[in-house]
Amino acid sequence: MADKPSHITGSLITIGDEILLGDILNGNARHIAAELRARGFLLDRIITVGDIEDDIVENLGRCLSGSRFVIVTGGLGPTDDDRTCAAVSRAMERPLIRNRDYAQWLRDRLGERGLNWSSELERMAALPQGAVKLGMDSAGFSLVHEDIPCYFLPGVPEEVALLLGKEVIPDLEARFPNRCAYLKHIIRIQGLLEAQINERLRSLAPVAGVAIGYYPQGGENWVSIFVAARNERECLDLIKSAKDEVVALIGTRHVSGHNDDCLEKVVGRLLRERSWKLVLAESCTGGLLARKITGIPGASDYLDRGLVTYSNRAKSELLGVSEDLLSAHGAVSGQVARAMARGAAKNAGAEVAVAITGIAGPGGGSAEKPVGTVFIACVTPTGEKVEKYCFGTGTREQIQENSAQAALAMLWKLLAENGPLVCD
Amino acid sequence: MADKPSHITGSLITIGDEILLGDILNGNARHIAAELRARGFLLDRIITVGDIEDDIVENLGRCLSGSRFVIVTGGLGPTDDDRTCAAVSRAMERPLIRNRDYAQWLRDRLGERGLNWSSELERMAALPQGAVKLGMDSAGFSLVHEDIPCYFLPGVPEEVALLLGKEVIPDLEARFPNRCAYLKHIIRIQGLLEAQINERLRSLAPVAGVAIGYYPQGGENWVSIFVAARNERECLDLIKSAKDEVVALIGTRHVSGHNDDCLEKVVGRLLRERSWKLVLAESCTGGLLARKITGIPGASDYLDRGLVTYSNRAKSELLGVSEDLLSAHGAVSGQVARAMARGAAKNAGAEVAVAITGIAGPGGGSAEKPVGTVFIACVTPTGEKVEKYCFGTGTREQIQENSAQAALAMLWKLLAENGPLVCD
């Protein structure tokens, strides 16, 4: 009988001054962590240090005690600043040895460009004893030290992604066949506050291997289900039961989708099913809603046009909003939002229209209509809705983002109420 | 005479399973690193571990040897999963002691909501001996251990940002008055390849305390100048000389801006100076260009309207593109791009128009016009330009992003050639 599968946890060291200086987010760490987990491997620490040999040596030494595998990114280039090979050599007491195949490969590439061999390239071709190249066309290599597989990758995200998928993960899978599986499932909730979700999920009984959490995410609330089990099949079963239970407690009418079913994708599906055309009229969001809708492949099936009507003249000419209405209520009003949506639908001959008008700030607010005041109107063949929102506490970007998200939620609700929402 | 200022380097420990699982980017780490550097403090390591007491104890112990300060985020909540206080107690041999003021504050807040005291809150109010609360309305605290100031912050980004700015950095500044200053400057380059920049900057002589690098960033190339000096004044002087030298070598006509002067901001400034109105006609970018332009406060001064003409009908109705032209050349063609720009300018009565039409994919490509084929047209009172781009290697999102960025660069070039560009 096979042994019970175990958690295979490893360490990641990312070398890069630009992370320590706050210039960039550690995108490599996120990518590596997510890809590993999807294939049944966990990280129990991520360490970022600069290109300082002593720091790399110390952290490599620590990771070698207690990790089942070690991945290192960065510090493999040809310059004096690149210290990873020298650090590996010291930490593992493995002399640097010229890799003849790699040296030849580098030499050939130089030859093709008519360039000469340099001491920097000589340095690059010297790898720690026992190193095996990970493909020739990058500086990556691997070696097994005291039974721990260690992978050394360049720092460039594209090369990291390529080598991880083609070399590192397949090698790990071959070395650790008997491991746990992990799976994550996201349920996207609309129209409930975190406290309400908490209330509804209170009666969930704990299940071994299942962790359920919830958190706000870009205007929605997400319930996440994370499961660990002996294999993918068991993971899927655990996810299914937990998901069904959560959806029943939350109520299907608050669930807009699962995993990467963002609102713009779900709304697009609903429009396509009904063969309805959509038209957008945006003022304060300035094209953000159109940008979200058109981010989905095939959006041309249902989006006819989007109008960013920044000036009053554009609102009149393109949407037929009368100057009387604009001067009576102001461009930022429920009346104008409604007229924008109606005019947009009519002029385009579209069944569905969404209009947004508001004050994104930082200027333009008043006592009556402070920055963050936004009106959204939706028109569909079965109904019409106008709502006022106050997004007063955010930056211009946040107000625009919240407005576009609220418009998608309104449109989703109107479309979903109008027929069964396909949610598997 | 004052001592020579020194580099003050510290450690950051971020506690969070969601980072180890690859669910989120470590935004706290980036924010903390960037804010610290701006005030003269550096990080020499960032360590991420999960909510595991032993791991936190071990890493705290390590950071306490060799760091001038330590910052920890996460693990301060009321649940059993939150292990930071217990770990601090063990790592520093400081018993957990009930903080009476904090307990009272928590009790008062509960009372306001009509809730009862719980064992979880009792646990939250117990802090390591010597701890000083960082404000009452968060779980953060600080303590000085063996002369090393240590700051323990919650994991919520908003609370981290608040406590860092109001409590941590002012305290660090008071403790380490004699420290180096750091400054970074970005020069944004248009129309040159990395290899060309490398060629032009080859003659730069090295200067102590000045590090110059260059890297591609969202369709532009950036030259970054990072300086370290005794004070801000010296930093500014070093930046100024380096900047002048770099701009002279690169050529002013390739420099579109500095630091956060993105193209949409510079283009807006140029339009406002000339009192010209802008109108946008987008097909494959679906509003992304409008979204970028309207992301800048005050864009309503020059943006009249944006038209997302996804359907051919919209191209005809809104831009006057004739059906003959569409059927003769296809919607994705230089002829249609030009007609879209001309029609947009004419219909809106605007001086300047930009039009984009292309195939963002993943579907819709052909042998003649593969995915990534994009035509961009710009019309200004002084000229007109149509260009074809091939962004074939990216995802839909990357092709849209590259197209919008290329349109901004084209517009900038046309506007900037037409008069002196103000670059300080």
C-alpha cells in the first residue's frame, strides 16, 4: 500500500535590490507560489535579499535545513553584481567549474553576432560543481545538494515563468510523486456586506482539510475555499460539498460567479444568450467600463459602442440629452444619467444601455454634490434603474473603479433577475 | 563636527499565508520599502512566513542580530491563528502582560455595540512586556529590544500605511537622526531601443554615490538614477548633474518626461497650453486610451469625447466612415484608421483626434492581418500620421495596452514637434 501523501514544502529566495528599495512588487514570488501550489507544492518561506554574497550564503544555508526543495531567482547575470554562483559555491562547498557545453553555446551565440569572448562570459560559464543547466538559452541551472533539489533561475519574469513550467515543476513532480493536492475555489458575492456574509456562514461546520475565508475584493466580496487532500479527485469532492453548502447559505441570487468569472464576463454571457446589444455612456469613468467589457474576448458579439461623453456638448450630440435637462439638474444627476442611458440605447438601436455620470475628483465637488457622487442608470428591455452612489473616501482612480464596478453589478442584477443565471 | 551619516538598514517580516500560496502580491512590502527609502532607511531583507509560531520566533531571532530596526506585519488579530504576540514573547523572553488601557479601549468599543467581553479579546489585549501601543484603534505596538526598535503592525494594507506614516517612520527618524539620504529619478524615453540607449549612455563616467540603470517599462524605456548622499541637498545636486548628462546624451527629443510625468499627463499639458480639444476613436483598445487620458485630473479641460466604435455601424454613424471604405480595406486598415480620426475630429469640432483599429485577439486574426495587427492615426491642426504596428506576441490585454501606449507616443511626438516641450 502506498504511503499517505505528505505536504512538500520548500523555500524561495528572490534576489533583487529593486524589491528591497520598493521599486517593484515581487511578481516572481507570486507566480512561483501560485504555480507550485497548483501542482501540489507549498512554500513555507519567501526571502528577498540584495546582491550581497554573504546574505545569499547565509540564507541558502538556512533554507537547506528544513526545506524539501529550494528555488532561487536572480543574480545569475554576467556582471560583478551577480553573486549567486559565488554564493552557492561557498554555501555548499562546491568549486566553480567551467561548463564546457554552456561555454560553447555562449561562444556560438557571440560568433553569430560577430562579438568576441570576454572575461564576463567566462565567469558566466563557470557553475558550481554538480550543476545541470536548465536549458541552454538562459543562465538557469539546478543541482541536488544533500538530497535537496535546488533550482537557480534568472530574475527576468518571462524566463522564470518558462523555466518553472518546463524544467522545475516537472523535475519536482518526478522527485515527489507521493504528495498532497491543493485546490482553491472562489465564490463571488454581490450585494452583501462582509458582516452579512459572516452571519450567513456562521452555521458552517468545520471539515478536515477545508479552509473557508472571505474578504472584500474590488467592490465584490469573495468567499474562498481552500482544500488539501490526498489527490485532485478528493480535492474536487471537498470543493464541491463546501461550495454547495456556501452557495445555499449565501443564496444563489447573491452569487455572480465562480473563480475567474468576473462580472464583465458573466454579463457578456447573459447578453450573448439573449442576443442583446449593449451600449455604454460614460462620463466620470472615462472609458473604464468600456475597457472592462472589451477586456473579454468576443465582446464584439454584444458591445455595439461605448461613448465617453466628457463635455455637455457630447452628451447632447451623442445621447440627445437636452440642454434644459442639463441646466435644470446638472450633468451629475439621476435625471441626466437616465437620459444618457435612454438616449444611448435609442441612438444605437441597442436593447441594453448603461450610463455613468459623477464627480471623480479631486476637483469639481460642491456641498450638495461632493467628490464621489455618482449616478448610474441601466436600461434593459425588461426594466430601468437609476441609482445614486457616494464613493467619497477614495482617490480619483478608486472612485472611477468603484463606479464601473457598481455599474457592472447593477447591470448583472437586472439581467440575472430576468432569467436563470447559469452557475455551475 | 557631526559624524559621517551611515546607512540605516533593517528587516521586514511579513506574515501571511495568502502570499505563500500565491494568492496576492506583497503590496505591504513594496509600500513599506518605498516609504522607508524616501525617508532615509533601507531594508536588507524581506521575509515572508506563515502564521506558524516557530517560524516567526526563528526569523525574529535572526533579524534581531544584524538589523538596526525590525518591522513585522500580520498575525495580530484575535483568532488562534494569530501567533505574532506569542512568538515575540518567546523570541524576546518577554511575558505577555495585559495592557490595561488597550483592554479598556476594546471594552468601550464593545459596549458601544452592545457586545460582551470575550476570551479572544482578552488574548488580544495581552502584549509582550515593554510593548507600547501604536494608536489605540489598531492592534499595532512597538518595543525596543536590546536597543533595536521593533514595530509590530496589523496586516491590513490601510492600517499598515497609516501606522507606518504616523508612528513608525517618525519614531525611526527621531532615533536615527544621522543617516544617509536616498533619491531616485526616472527619465522617460520614447522612440529608442534599449540597445540604442546603452550605446548613447556608454560614455557616462561613473560618479560615487550614483547608480544609473535602464529598463523597459510599459512600452517606454526608463533610465533610472539612484543616488545616496549625506543629505537631501547633496542628493538633489547629484541627481541634477546626472540627469542633465543623461538627457544631453539621449537627446531631448526622445525625453517625454520625468518621474511620474506619464505620457497622458504630458499630452494633456500640451493640449491645454494650445487650448486644443481632443477626441478619441477606439476599436480594439475598447476605451483603454480614453481611460488613460481621463485618469488625469482635469482631463475635461481638453478631452471632448471618446468613442468606442466596436461595430462597423458605430464606425459609420459616429465617425462617418463609409461602408465602401470598410468593405474595400476592412475595418482593420490604415485607410479606416485615418477616416476614423478625420471623422472624429470633424464631428466633434475638435482640433486633435486619435483613432485605433486592430485585432486584439485571441480570435479574429488572418494570414494577412494576424492577431496584434493595429493601425493608429493621429490628426492635429499641423499634421496627420497613420502607422501600422505588429504586437503579435502578447495576450489580448498586452496588445490593447501596447496599442494605447503607442497611440499616446504618436500623439506626444506630433504635439511636441509642434513646439517646445517644457521639461524641467
